[in-house]
Amino acid sequence: MADGPWEVRRAVRDEILNGADWIKLMITGGAGTSTERMEDQQMCREEIFAGIDEAHARGKRAFGHLSVDEAINDAVDAGIDSVEHGIYLELPTAKKMVEKGIYLVPTLGVYRRLVIQGEKGLVPDYMYKKSLQVVERHTQSFHNALAAGVKIASGTDSGQDWFPLGSSLLRELEIMNEEGMSNAETLKAATSNAADLLQKPEIGEIAEGKNADLLLVDGNPMEKMSDIRNTRYVLKDGVIMVAR
């Protein structure tokens, strides 16, 4: 274990040398593996500190796949920039995140989607069982984050066949809204908050000097979140890319 922190540092350096803009550490277990529990830690405290420190030393933000509260605490103490998933996040830890300005990317939709797909036999049984185990607790963690006032950015963990790119984000926003996040804060999570987390000042807002990457919809998502699905136009750098 003594070599662990140095191995993590070397891995972070290699990723950055290969062009990584951000570093994500796989700190705890997930649904995608058959031989570990969701709450198992893959990195010890010293390794967590090493990975985050190395990323920051090289000017990169560090994010962490995190489920169990103890590991989230370690990552928060180490100064991680964002907690991804936060399945077992407790209220005291959420309050500590607020004190340090750390984001949560809850990805509420991914495990719910795995349960749906598992009931259809479309994902491995171990993924279905692990996801079924955490959906309710994951939702409570999101409520803890809202109660504490944690900064939230939207994300989906998408890209797999069972949670495709595109529509997965729309469903994520609907779930966040259904679970108590206001319409305005939900939209900020997908725009200005996400841009702030990724340190991309040129996007995330409608303002002079910004990129003019815009989604125009029929309806009003500030009143009805599902209207976010009613695409009328998509603009990239002010150029219409999609018109319906």
C-alpha cells in the first residue's frame, strides 16, 4: 500500500500528459462490476489525497466517483472539486461540502434506468440488483444535498446502451425537479453551474461575449420542466444546427 499514492500520482500525470482536461478518480465501487459492493472503497485516504493534489498541482480539477459517505468525507477533506453520484451522502458531509464550495453531480437517473432495464433483462443481473439496492438511498442523499444547500451540476453517467446520450440529460432534469429542486435551480444545474464546475466561462449563460450555444423550446421549462423536451432550435456559436 505504501506505493499506492505514488501510483495514483503517476496515473494522473499520464492522463494529463495524454491530454485530459479533467481528472476523475474511481474512489468507490459502482454498478458496473460484479465482484464488489457499491460501498467498497477502491482508493484509501492517502491515495485520494495524492490524486487530488496531483491534479490540482497541474491546474486540473478533480472529480470522484463516490458512493459511501466515509469516502466522500475523505475526498472533501482532500479538496475534491465535485462528488459524482454521492449515493450514501449524509447531511453532515453535505454541509461540509457547502463550506468548501464542492459540487455534487447526482446522476439520479442512471440507477433508476438500470433498474428499468434490469427488469427487462437488458443488463446483467448483478447490475440490476446493485442498482435496485441503492435507488431509494440515492434519492435521500439528493434530498440531504438540497437541505444543506450544496451546489449541484447536472450529469448523467450516460453513453452506455442502457442510458443513451441526449435524452438521458432531459430525464435527469425532470427527476431532479420531481425530487424537490426548483425549476430555476434545475436549469442552472444544466447551464451556468455546469459551466462553472468545468471552468468554461464562455458557455452556460446568455450574455454578451458568450458562445451563443442555445436551446430554444416550445413552452416554458421555468413552469413545466418537461417542456425542455420540446426542441424548436439548437444553436452552436450562434449558428442554427437544428430547426424543427
